[in-house]
Amino acid sequence: MSFREQLRAYIAQLEQRLRRDALLRGLAILTGSALAATLALVTLANALAFSHGSVTAARFALILVLAVAAAAGLALPLRRLTRRRADGTAEAAFPQFQQRLTTFVERYGQDPFMELLAADTLAVAQSAQPTQMVTDRRL
């Protein structure tokens, strides 16, 4: 396996770890929103003696809250998570990369120096594991 392929696999691990983090955060937002909205809407419907109109309005409000929470908590963060954003997050978390990952991602191609850059970056990546960036405890 060449250094380029190893570095691509490392970046894929970073991206996968960040996707898992965004997915779990989004699910937490969705679950919390569902719980809070359900409690509030049941309290409101209870005050109105669970009339047909209050129950129908509560259902529509709950669907709206869930749609907004899914869009804001899941869809947007997962859509924004690109390889470049994952690279930028890793560069911010591990300054010892010194923009090597960014250079590799932006200039990836048949440049003969990319193999040397990948080898140099992998040496740094040994001490900067994806599990350090997004810990298991955080997940």
C-alpha cells in the first residue's frame, strides 16, 4: 500500500469519525426536541381537555418540530461535512500537521511530490489518531 493510499485511508477514518459524531449529535438533538415538544404539547392539550382541535394541532406541531430538528440537527451538519472540512477540523485539533493534510487534500493528483508529502504526513499521523480528535466518551 502506497503512502498516498495510507493517507487517504487515514483521512477517510477522520471523516467517518466526524460523521459519526455529527450523526449522534443530530440524533440527540432530535430526541431531545421530540421529548420537550411532546411534554409541552401534552400539557397544552391537557389544559384544553384533549379536544379534537388541540390534539390535531399538537400532532402537526410535533411533526413540524421534528422536521426542523431533523433538518437542523442531522441534515445540515452531515451535508456540510466534506473532506475539506474534516481536514480543517483535524488541522485545528492537531497543529503538528502544519497544513500538510490541507495541501494533500487540495493538491491531490499525479504530482510526484505527493508521495513524499503523504509519507511525511503519515509520520505525524501516527501521534494524531482519529480517536483523539473525537473520543469514544464524546460519542
